[in-house]
Amino acid sequence: MSITALLPEMYRYLLEDKTQAYAWVATASVDGEPQLTCVWFNTDGEHILFNTTDRSAKYKLLSKNPNIAVAIPDPKNPHMYFQARGRVEITTENAVEHTHELSRKYTGQDFKLFPGVERMKFIVHVDSITLWPPQA
């Protein structure tokens, strides 16, 4: 299901580029060892999208176990956030342009790419949302 269909209107501003919220990505190894990372993100209106390299822990863990949780707090009020759970799809398609798109969102300029490192785009297919504070 689409992120905007699952997310109540009053939380959707957290997905807007102008908000410049960060996403906290939680992954787990096949042994259940947790890993948590703060990432730049955006959305295509249906999925949460983020990006990293083929050398990162996120890539290695999500390649083996695509289950993911993503928390996106309000930058001005971190006690207001939502958590999305689902599965991730990994692709190299448009990954470099997506890296620049995210960098422009957060820094105003293109990202400095490093030779020999492949960019990976992560597409989060959201299954459920948890809101904080909880809604009645």
C-alpha cells in the first residue's frame, strides 16, 4: 500500500522536501543483530526512498534480510514521528541521480561521488504505520 494512503494527513508534512526531516533506518542481520542508521530520504508518493553504497552495512544487511523499519521524526519536535515497517527493494536504476537529488534536498548541491563505489537506491514498500503520539 502507498505511504500516503497509510499516513494520516497531519503527518504527511514529514515526507515533504521542505521539512528536511531525516529517516532512522533499522535493519537486522540474519542472526537478528540490530543496526540503526540516520539517512537522507524522499518519497515518490508511494514509497520511502533512500540511498547508499554497495559497501555499507545497510546494503549488506538488507540484501540478506529485506525487512525494515523506518522512523521519521519532526525535526522541530522529535516526539512527533511515525514509524513505517515493510520490505525493501534494492536497485541501481537511477541511483546516482537519486543520490544527487537527496544531496540537493539537504545541502543544496550535488553529492561528491567516489570512484569505484556503486550507488544503491532503496525502495521501502510500506506494510504498516505506527504514529506517535498515537491517534484515537
